[in-house]
Amino acid sequence: MERRDRSLEALSKLRSIDGLGDDDIKASQLDKWVTTYLNDNGIEKFDLNKDSFKILSELLYKNIQFMKQHRVNMKQQIDNHKKIREFLK
């Protein structure tokens, strides 16, 4: 029962993180979520029914894609800051 409760809590938190509007906050919260729920136990320790696992997998895929795009955006911002610093020297 404890494992099921933790799994439902993880799914609930991932849903709420998915609804965040600010990309930086969302990325930070996703990082914390992964550290809390996936680093120690992995996804195979989740105790969810088939429908909940489907929702979880869709959210994970969607947020992995978000994190990839966020990384690209952050790299572009860093590159722009480097160009500005070089220009100001």
C-alpha cells in the first residue's frame, strides 16, 4: 500500500508540474521530481494500474521532450550572452 501511495503521489506531482507555465520553474521542478521518484527506485518500482501507467508514460515522454527543448533554448541564451560579452570587450 505504501508503494502504491508513493506512486500515486508521484503521478499527481508530475501532473501539477506539467501544468506550470514558467519554463525555468518547470525544468527545476522536473529535475527535483526525477531525483525524488526515479533516481533511487526507478520506474519499475511504481505500483499503478494500466491506465495510470499510460498517463505516467505520456507525461514522462512529453516532459522529456520539454527538457530537451529547454536545454537547446538555454544553450542559445548562453551563446547570446557570450556574444554580447565579446562585443562589449
